[in-house]
Amino acid sequence: MITGAARRVGCAIALELARAGCDIVVHYRHSSEQADQICEQIKNMGRRCITLQAELSDSSTWESLISETMQQLGRLDILVNNASTFLTNSPGTIQSFDVQQWEQMYRVNLLSAAALAHYAEPFLKANGIGKIINLCDIGSKRPWPKHLSYCVSKGALDTLTLGLAKAMAPIVQVNGVAPGIAEFPVEFSMETRSKLIDKVPLARAGTPDEVAKLVRYLIEHGDYITGQIIPIDGGRSLH
Ligand SMILES: NC(=O)c1ccc[n+]([C@@H]2O[C@H](COP(=O)([O-])OP(=O)(O)OC[C@H]3O[C@@H](n4cnc5c(N)ncnc54)[C@H](OP(=O)(O)O)[C@@H]3O)[C@@H](O)[C@H]2O)c1
């Protein structure tokens, strides 16, 4: 199961894991058309695929996402917590502190990941090969004041990743993948994009496919890796 898998990075992960031989649950919130398209694409690759809709800030959806998966596909070996709220237009600064916005960040970026891990745990353990990958962010270690609520939620997701790795060992491996720039938010101007790229030693943005390949690597070859959060940022976190 990949959350937020209809578009952008989540979609690249879903396709990459389907290429690796996985059956896929495409979770989405609003992007139903894109979810259906990617599901068709995955079925054409010979894999089973279902789409499940859920608003992840709504705690009543968490358990049913897992139970629906089990009902329809009969097993769950991999959970990729990819869905996330990043508000470009109403930044989470401390000056504009908005308790509802902070709560929303926490519910989607942190609590849903914890809850899905909780409800998935027995099924991840059932076949002895469970993996959880959380989509983190290098911004958790170098928080941007303009997006403080987002960065703090990702910092908590880092801690969740380490804690889950201990709590679910030895059967389930839990790791994080922390992009720098994987795909710019559409709202970012060319000027903002080039300013951000100037800070990247490898002098370019990354791509969703590069993130997806790292996720695939951790799933296929990560049996002795747990509790790690791997930056994929062109060296941005060296500064
Ligand atoms: N893009 C980057 O450069 C970058 C950099 C660092 C870290 N990351 C992390 O990598 C992951 C993927 O990045 P991205 O840019 O592809 O993410 P994104 O486009 O911001 O969001 C991915 C999906 O999350 C779903 N989502 C958002 N709010 C939701 C909610 N309340 N309930 C349920 N689903 C919700 C949306 O689904 P619908 O479209 O169906 O509504 C959206 O398509 C995220 O965790 C992000 O924090 C990305």
C-alpha cells in the first residue's frame, strides 16, 4: 500500500513497486481520475491493483484502509507512508500560528502513518517479510521558518520511523527516505526553483523516479537495514 499514490512521487513509487512484482493498493484523497489511470497501468503490467479513497486527517479512515486491503487483496507486506500535506499558500509560520493547520499537519503527516503502521502490523508480520517506508524530508533537520508546522510534523515522523524500527523488529524493517527536491510544488516560481537548485551540490533537482528506486532498493535489498532515514537530496544536507 502506498498512500497518496495517484500523483507525483507516490505514483512513481507505485509504478516502481509494480515493476518489482508487487500487487498495489493506490490510496488517494481527491485525485480519483489519476488513481484509476495508474491502477489500469499497473493491471496492464500483470499485477493486481485496487484504489482506496481516504481523507487521512479523518481518524475513522485509518483502520478501514487496512481492513479493506485485506478483504480485497488478502495480504499486506509493504506500507509506504507517502501522503502528506504541504501548504504552499498558507505557510505554517510561528507568527501566523493557526492551531487547526498544525493539527491538520500532525494528523496527515504523522498520526495517519502511526495508525496505519499499528493496524497493518499483524499483517506485515504474518508472512515474515514486512517493510514500512516513511517519506520523510531533509527539512526536518533544517527547518524552514516559513513551513515550520510541516517541518515539525516531518521531524516527528523521523522519530516515529526510529521508534517503529525498534518496536517491530525483528520481523518488520522500518526506514525513511528523505528527499531534498524530488518534484517542486507546481506553485513554485522559476526564480524560487533556481534559488533552491543553487544550494544543491549536484546542481539539479532530483526526480520522483530516483526516490522510487531508493524505496524499491530498501524493499528488495534492505533486509538488514532498519531505523535509517536516507537523504536523497543531491548533497543538499551537506551544507
Ligand atoms: N516533492 C518533493 O520535492 C519532496 C521533498 C521532500 C519530501 N517530500 C515528501 O515526499 C512525499 C511525496 O511528495 P509529493 O510532493 O509527491 O507529495 P504531495 O504531492 O504534496 O502529496 C502527495 C499526496 O498526498 C495526498 N494527500 C494530501 N493531503 C491528504 C490528506 N489530508 N488525506 C489523504 N491524502 C492526502 C494527496 O492525494 P490526492 O492528490 O489524491 O488528494 C497528494 O497527491 C511527501 O511525504 C513529501 O513530504 C517530497
